[in-house]
Amino acid sequence: MSQNPVLPLVVLLFAIIVTAAIVGLFTASRRSGFAYNRVERLFSPAERSFLGVLEQILGTQYRVFGKIRLADIIQTPKGLSDSSRTGAFNRICARHVDFAVCDPRTFEIIGVIELDDSSHGRESRRKRDRFVDEALTAAGLPFVRIAAQRSYVPAEIREKISALFRKA
């Protein structure tokens, strides 16, 4: 009986493919718990442009921090039940504000600035904005919303944010 000389090669090739697939699955499942990609920049071009103007206006008199979690600047009130406190915290822990303006010595929060781009016209975003506005108001934290633009006139921005400093 003559044996087909190709059969051992096919079996070997099949074994290599199966082994590679198993190794690939094992390594992919090990990596999947930490499957993240780096974000290239902390701020969008619009946010960076606005931050530059803000820093120019405020100088060293104030410090500006960007992309601050709402839960880092407001907190749930004392006296709530555990479930109410957890629910209230969960509503603020995954949301952030664009900029927080602070006293450079004490880091007391003076106010919050939200930069509104075209996405703020969507209903889901308007609902989020209403929640953030109400939460900041309830916490007694002054805030101002500024429409994102291609460029900014420092005097106009100073005028718009001056309300923050009057309330503080």
C-alpha cells in the first residue's frame, strides 16, 4: 500500500495552526482585562485653545484644572441613607466638568467653567448639562457656560467669567 507523501505535511500544518490558535486565544484572554489604548492629548483643540486664553486672563492669581470629576468637587450631603448616598454618588462619579478655577494657595474651588461645543445641542447632552447645572447649584458652586469658538477675545471671556469671582 503506498502512502500519500502530502498527508504528513497536511497533519503537521494542521497541528501548527491549531497550536497557534490556542496560544493566540490564551494571550488575547490574558490581555483583554487591560485592553486600553493611550489617549494622545488631554484636551481637544477647542479645550486647549480656551485653556490658553483662560491662563492668559487669570495669570498666577488662580489655578485652572481641567477634566475634573464632578465627584471631586461636590459631595453627597450628610444624613442620607446608604442607598440614597450611593445613588447620589453614582450620578456624579462618572461625570466631569471642563475646568475648575481654584485659589492657588488653598486650592479652594472658586468656580467651574463648562465649554459647550456643538455636541451640547443633542438632547442627551442637554439632559446631562441640566443635571450638572442643578448639582453645582445645589452644592453652591458657581459655574458659567461658554460657547466653544474658533478663537476667543480675552476681554469677552474675562467679562463672562467675572461672575464666578463675584460669587466666590
